[in-house]
Amino acid sequence: MDRGFIMLLAFYGTHLWDCHWSMLDGNGTSVWADAELTNIGITEAQRANIAWKDQIKAGVPLPESYYSSPLKRAASTLEITWGDITLDKHKTPKPIFKEKLRETIGIHTCDRRSSKTEIAKKFPGFIFEKGFVENDPYWTLELREPNDVRDIRLGEALNCIFVHDDSTYISITAHSGAITSMLQVLGHRPFRLQTGGMIPVVARVEFVPEPEPTPTSVSPSYGAPSCTVQ
């Protein structure tokens, strides 16, 4: 979970956050719709930058391509982490915004992305994947994406990357739920990544004939719990 929302949960409590505050853009003093990185989040990204510099000295290879969730906090994390390591080099490919790398979709405004125009203005050094539309095509206030459906979405995102990107070393900057799903579909053991943390994953990619589609059962989307706010 992103650090700012841990702080909000502590302030409001899980129930009030889920049933009321998470569906608002803010509370009059703070705005969390597609929230910016908090100061703590910035510090964590700076620590990731230092950690990568240490690993590079030890011989760790650099990414050959970069992908990001289109939510602002993820893109800012990528910028801070890689800014003076690779992103300021003219030969480094621009990071790519990929719609399906987002956090769990629905109800919570913190997981509703900004318009393509606003994102492009804030992150001019990034590019958008083909087909990225102006307004958020997925988020709704009424329904929240269940975890197994999120797994399918992140699996599709990874398949798309593996099919169209022949890089050996790929950097993906996303969110706790998205990373949990990526590890799940890759067959990795469960691993709870700390906020601002990184995890290396080695994957062997094989291209096989696409099987005939078979009926699958997934969990239904769900709404926010009900509550009374005093």
C-alpha cells in the first residue's frame, strides 16, 4: 500500500475510509484523487535511487526499458529512482505509461487516473502505449475490482510487454496490489513488498500457441461498505 494511504487509514480508520472518505477527492485540506507522492514517498524513492547506485557499482545490469502505471505516484517514483542514473542520458528509452499496470480499480479515487493531457503535461519525458485514451476507461465509483480479476489484468499487461519488448532487463514501477498480482501470475512465491521497495524477478519467456478459450469463473466486483458519517 502507498504510504499516504497508510496515514489516511490510521487517521480515519479502515471502515470509514472504505465506506466514505476513499470515494471523495479529498477532505478540504488534502487531495488524494490520483494522489501525488507524499514527502515520505519522495524520501523512499530517493533511497531506491541510492540503492540502485550501490547495486550498479556491484555490477547489476541496467534496465533496457521502463514501464509505469499511469498513476502520478508511480510515475514520480520512477522519475526519482532513475532520474540521474539513466533517464538523463539521451540514449535511454523513454518510460512507457501502460494502462493495465494500475492499482486495483474502482471506488477509491486514489486509484482513478488523471486525463492523458494532464499526465502528459506533468511527465513530458514519458510516452504512452498505443491506444491510451484521454479519460480513465475503467474506474467507476460503484464497483471495486476483485483480486482474481486484477490478476488477469496484470497477466495481460505482462504478456503484452513480453510479446512486444525484446529487452532482457525491464523495469516496471507499479503499486502493491499490482505487484502482488504480477508475482502471482509469474508463479512467484507470495512476497509482501514494503512501501518504496524493489524486487528482482527472473522470468523465462516462452511463446506457445494460444490455447482454445475455456470458460472461467471469476469473483464478482463489489461495492463499498455502508456506513454513517457523523
